[in-house]
Amino acid sequence: MRRRLALVAGGLLGAVALATAPAASAATREFWVAATPVTWNAIPNQRDAIENTTYDPSQTVFPTTVYRRYSPHWRRPLVNTPFSGNQNLIPGPLLRAEVGDRIEVHFKNLDPMQPHSMHFHGVSYKPSSDGAYLPGFSGRDADVKFGQVWTYRLTAGPDSSGVWPYHDHSPSMDMSIAGGMYGMLSIRDKGQPAPDREFAVVFAPYGQFQSIDGRAFVGNTPVFHARVGDEVQWDVMGMGSEHHTFHVHGHRWRDRGINKDTQTVGPAESFRIRWKEDAPGTWLYHCHVEAHMMAGMIGIYRVAPR
């Protein structure tokens, strides 16, 4: 097995309450996101192919609310995540920026049943962009009701390089996160080229299953595609209350000078891995907590020849 030199960055930093002033040349990146009610099927083919078990839709179909990306002023829905395999909507939009950028996330709540918000890790902001509900202290940013809008204003400082979670932190936080209301910020170093392929992988429970991006079992979880020669980046995050171990067959990377093929991620922790792809074939990726893998946390990664 050939070694790949990978860039790894992750972990969580507490968000700084006051935004640092960006350089005069900083870009402003705007995103339009809405909390959108959907009906979500965690196992669309109703089958665990490894155990040859079938499931009734009553076990796999859930009403929920997700973060959905839109064109400016919420005119039309867009794909949440480039290269997202065979699905969309969970996780929420992959918000890409660069160190030094200002980030404006325009958020609208289209859910008539619950308030929602967006709380961001890894970036700087004022209290009015915190998005975390605390009675008597928080403002409208943390309790965006049906039909209302809020703009979160963030700054990607030098300590923001990496991938970071965002999630609902409103009064309906527990139900929302359990239903898939989370996503990632992907912030590159200043001047760092974007990867050819960037995959968002979120390990989280979903109903009675263990999911990758809200789906369970091979044939339902995302099928990611790359080609030999591609610069590939995996953005990995855990949500919920459990720890997971990310593993890709046939590949290794370096973390703080150590060769790895498995890396642990805990609740609301995240990391990124980069490598230059040189291993054509069909590979598995999964959580190496065996009970999690057998409960659905396993998927396929396909690498085409050059």
C-alpha cells in the first residue's frame, strides 16, 4: 500500500465573541440557507445488504427539517454539497471560505412548526450571530420563527483553518439535530487551492440506525467518486452523543507526523484529510466501531483510473 502525504486539521475551538477585523482585501462570501421541512428516508432501498435484512418504511421514513441551500434571496433551491455522492439535504450546505474572509449566512425559517437557528463553530462573531438560545440573554438570532430571516456575520481568522460544525441551537435543538439539522464550514488557508473532490461525511445516529449523512447501509449511504490524480479532501464530523472512528480501506494519511488509516471523532468534533489519489478501485469507508458499522455506518468510495 502506497503512502499518501495528507493534511489533517480538526478539533474544536471555542468561538470568539468579538469578530477580529479582517484585512482590507478580504472577500465577503454570502450564502442563502433555509430551514426546510422534508420527508426523509434513512434507508431508501429498505435493505441492509450485508446482513440481508429488510425494513418496513414505517421504520425508516421520518418527517424532519433540514438546512437547504438556495440561490440569492431564496429564489430556487441548490445542491447542498458538491460531490455529495448519490444524495443531498443531509448534511446542510457545505459552506466554503478562506482564512481572512467575511462570511454572511442569510437564514430563513420555512418550518411552520418550530423555531430554528444556526450556530457556528471555529469562526469569530458578535453575540448577535451566536445563534444559541438562552432565555433572558439571547436575541432573535437564536429563535428564528416561521417566515422570519436572520443574517449571521462571521469572520474566518487565522485560527479558523479546517472544517467546523454548524447546527441548530434554537429551542428545538435536540429534535432538530436528531433529524439531521447540521452541516460544515470548510475553511482553507489563505491562498490554498481548493481540492478537486471534497466529501462531507457526518457520523450520527438516525432513528434506530447509525448513519452517514443521514443514510444507513451500503446502497443507501453516499457513494463518493474520484479519479487517480485528484486532490481529494474528506471532511469528517461527528454529531449526537457517541464517538466514532473513520476508516477508508486501501488508504493512509498522516496526522501530526503519524501514519494512520483510522481516526477518532467525537460529538461536534471534526477534521479534514487530504491526499493525492493513486489507488484505483472500489473501496469501503465506514465507522470502525463495529456495532455502528453493522447498524448502517458504512459506504462505498470508487476511484476511477486516470
